Amino acid sequence: MAEITKKDILEALKEFSEKNLDPKFSKIDQRLERMDQRFSEMDQRFERMDGFDRKVDQFKDEIIHQFHVISEDVISQVKLVAEGVISLDEKFTREISIFRRENEQAHEEIKAMIKFSYAELDRRISALETEVQELKRRVDQIERRSIS
């Protein structure tokens, strides 16, 4: 089984981001752009009012700050998932290695038992062949006596 590398994880994260996060961030970006447009319109209206302008900028900064906090949290959660995948891959690799060693050991034991069984069968067949030859020799002797 191929090892999962850090590069593979980063590529998977990038692909995940492009497929799942980028569309969501695009929607958020569109919303933020719409909000920025609205804020611009409001700024024009509120230019006449000094104190209100600062409150709007603070509100906008807070939204951007919250967006950054949320995006950092999502990124940290994706990193945790990636670490979990790496951990599972390492565990799976260890388990496969143990399974292969156990399987190889069992295979060697079976081969040894088969070899022993064949040796025992060969010994028994050789003994039977010897007995058959001895019986043939006796039958031949008996036949020769009865003919003479």
C-alpha cells in the first residue's frame, strides 16, 4: 500500500478547498462585496454625520475580523482531519504489516506440514511396494512348486 505523503495531504486539502470551501467563500465574498457596496452608499449618506461614520467602520472591521476567525477555525479543523487521516494510514500500514507476517508464518507452517505428510506417505507407499514385491516373489515360488 502506498504511503500518504504530506504533499498528498496538501493536495487533498487544496482540492477540498477548491471544491468545497472556495464556492462557500465566494458566496461569502459576494455577500461581503454587496455589504461593502451598501456600506459605501451608507458612507455617502453618513458623511454628513461625523460620529456615525466611525461606528460603521468599526462594524465592518468586526465583520471582517469574525470572518477571519471563522475561516481560521475551518482551516484548523481541516488540518485535524488531515492528521487523523495520516494517523489512520499509519495504523492501517502497521496492521497490514502484522497481517502479512502472520500470514507468511501460517503459510510456512502449512508447507512444513504438507512436506511432513508427503514424506510419511512416501515411506508408507515404499513399505507397501516392498511388501507387494515380497508377496509376488512368494506367489511366483508357490506357482513354480505347483507346476513342478
